[in-house]
Amino acid sequence: MNDSKEYPHSGYAILPFIDRPLSFSGSFLSAISNAYRNNQRLDMWSHEKHIQSLSERNLTSFGRVFRAAVQGGVVIDLGCGIDDRTAWAIPLISGCFGAKKYIGVDRHRQEKSEKREGLEIEYKDMEILHYLEQMSVNGKIVVVMSGLEFSDGVSADDRVQITQQFYNTLKERLPRGSYIAVGPSGTSPELLDAPKRVFNHVASAKEGHTLFSTN
């Protein structure tokens, strides 16, 4: 592998708005709550409707397992997106599921810290691997990501190697008792198999999302 290649960038896809079809964040909402299935105009929903949709009675079996993982932990959204208008889903889920903090990491993300309804929120303008190298978070961590995006010209073999290295690095940085939620990235089976070689499977949703643990 050419050492001069850029770090891969996690592509946590934007939530649909206006008349756009469901993308990664939208399908993740569908994976954890039955209330989101077959609904594409999420931009028209009130905050109260989202809160109700993430309540116990609407959760899928995967949603209940994910909520237990998130409760009391720090959610780290790798590749969170750069616009609050389209990157609101994971902070919302984190707050509803009892996380103590949400950290969003992405290139060109405006850095800021705030508090919403008791949830500490922090955004970092960093490459995800740079962030992992200097990450200092105490307690249980829940990493959320959809996979890795690559620059043009990166060969298929290099993509497999980079992806495996990424998950190996992630495992080294995460404390025991942490979780990793990985979404369907539309990549090759070799890339989708990478986290399975490193982490322990906890639960899967029919939409293709999988929750792993470091235990």
C-alpha cells in the first residue's frame, strides 16, 4: 500500500430531507424504530413526533439492544456530516436513549460544544483516524459509522487492507465494554466482513445495520 495515500474518511450518509429517498441515517432510524418505516418526509416531522417514535413501544428488537448499549455511554459519530440540518439523527437518538455525551467527528465540521435537553454535544473538525489517535474518552463508548469512503485511484486490494487496519486501530483505542454500530455501506463483501474479524457480534437489523462489542 502506498504510504502517501490519505486516511480513509467515514461516510455517514445524510438524513433525507425534502423529497430525497432514505439514506444511511434514515435507514438507521428505520432499523431502530417501527415508526420510521415507510416514512420519507422526516423533515416535516415535529420534534415531539421524533421523541414519540423513539419511545419503548415503537422500538424494534434491534432498537432495544442499541438503546441498552447507548444508555450511560458516549456516542462517537464518525463521519457525522457537516450540516446540522442533515446531521441531526444520531444526536437525537443519543439523547432519547440516555447517552451522557455525543461527539460528532468529520472533516470541515464547524467545531462547537453545546447542551441539548441534558445531552452534551461536541463537534470535531478532524479526519477520523487522526481523532482516534488522540481520543481521550472515559467510560463506555458507542461508535456509529457507515463504512469508509476512499479517494479515487485506491485499488480494491488497498481498500481491503485500509479497512482492516482501520478496525484494528479502532479496537486498540476502545475500552472493553464498548460498542460499534456499522451500517450497510454498499461496498464489497470483503470490506463488510472486516469488523466481523475484529469485534463480537451483538445484534443485526434487517436493514443491514450491525452492532458489535469489544468484549
